[in-house]
Amino acid sequence: MFWTRLISGVVMVIIALATMWLGGPYLAGILLLISLAGYRELTKAQKVNTAEKGFNGLEVVGLGSVVLYYAVMYFWQDTTLLLMCIVLMFMAEMFLYVILFPRYRAEQVVTAIFSFLYAPVMLSFMYMTRMSRLGIYLVWLILISAWGCDTCAYCVGKLIGRKKVFPVLSPHKSLEGCIGGVAGAALIGGLYAYFVVEPVVSEQQVLWVIVFISAVGALMSMVGDLAASAIKRNHDIKDYGKILPGHGGIMDRFDSMIVTAPMIYFLSVLMIHAAG
């Protein structure tokens, strides 16, 4: 089990680093696959489809909307068209709900729409960050905030963690670990800014801005991790899936990045806008 988890983890890191570095169709393609799998895991966990196998109409519309959304994002990169895709997905799900009533319950429709927004749309901000101005540098803040926070929180929690902050939702998380995770991600972000970003963007002082972005991103990564755990506890499941050997499903491994990506994107846009 240890070696399976280790090898799987190394492969994931290599794929993540390579696609984020290359950007373009490589990153868009891998994010599309991750989004499709994540959407399916969420709808299955929350019983949008009560059948054991196959897909129902709500899931088919959702999966088709994921493909359409990513196609628009890659080929047109137009915010209005992306918003249109989200609205069309909502309208299509509502159309099914009304036309086929009472086949689907309201909570199934709401969950199908929620799952689309939660994984595919939120993850798309990783691509938007990478393809933005200075994106080749800013996109790494997503990994620093999510994985850096997770690693630092684990280490600090193991060493000095005492006070439990979420005893019901996540019994192993401590206040000391959470603080250590945010501080650790901020420190890593600061070192990255000092040694990598500032030498390239010499006309701007970005160190403290990136420290702030990394800290906020780390805080949001914990929210994402806990939110995904809360859904699992609500539905009494251990893992979202088995697609990643030793790690569970896509939602088990990318839960923190899903929430971190849009936060990094918007803070980065504000940073660039403020700098002129």
C-alpha cells in the first residue's frame, strides 16, 4: 500500500508540474479529464443517480456541459461565453426537471448543478491563472498554497498539535497545524517570490503580495479539504473513488486545489491591476 501510494503520488506530481509548465492544450486537456472524473464522483457520492450503474439524464447534461465549458475556455477564452455555459447548464437541468417530472427530485437537480460549479468550474481557474499575464509564475502559487499548506500543517500538527479545531469533521486537525500550514505556505511563497519572481519582474516589488496571496490561498485550501470531507461524512463514504491508486478519487486528492485556484486567480488579477 505504501509503495502504491508513493508511486501514484510521484506520477501525479510529475504530471501536475509538466502540464502546469507547458500550459495551453496540455493543461486544458488534463483539467478536462480531472473535471469530468470529479463531477462524476460528486454526483455519485451525493446520489444524483440512485442506480448502481450508468448515467441518468442530469449527469449526461452535466458531463456534456463540462466538455462545452472547457472547449469555450480553451478556444475562445471569453468570460461572457463561459458565463453563458454556466447559465445554459442550469437551464438544461431545470428543463429536464420540468419535462420529466416527477422522475427527478429537486435535491438531485440542485446537486447536479452544484457539482458542476464545485469541481469543473472552480478547477478551470487553474488554466485561467496559467494563461494570464505572468501566469507562468503565478500558477505555482496554487501548488504552494495547497500542497505546501497540507505538508506544513501535517508536520506541525504531528510535532506540537494539541488543540482540536474540528473534532467531529476532522479529528486529526489541530489549531497549531492549521496555523503552521498557513505560515508555512506563506514562507514558501515568500522564498519563491524572492528567488524566482522578483528577479524576473524587477520593476515590481511582489514579495509581500505573494506572501499574502499564498497565506490566503493556504487558508482556502483548508476550507476546500474540510468541505470535501464534510460531503463524505454527510453521505457515509470513505473515499470518492479509486481512480488514483492509494489516494482514492480525484476529489480526495484535488479537494484543496479546487477552492484555492479561483482565489489565487482573483488575487493575482487584483495584484497585476494594482501594479498597473
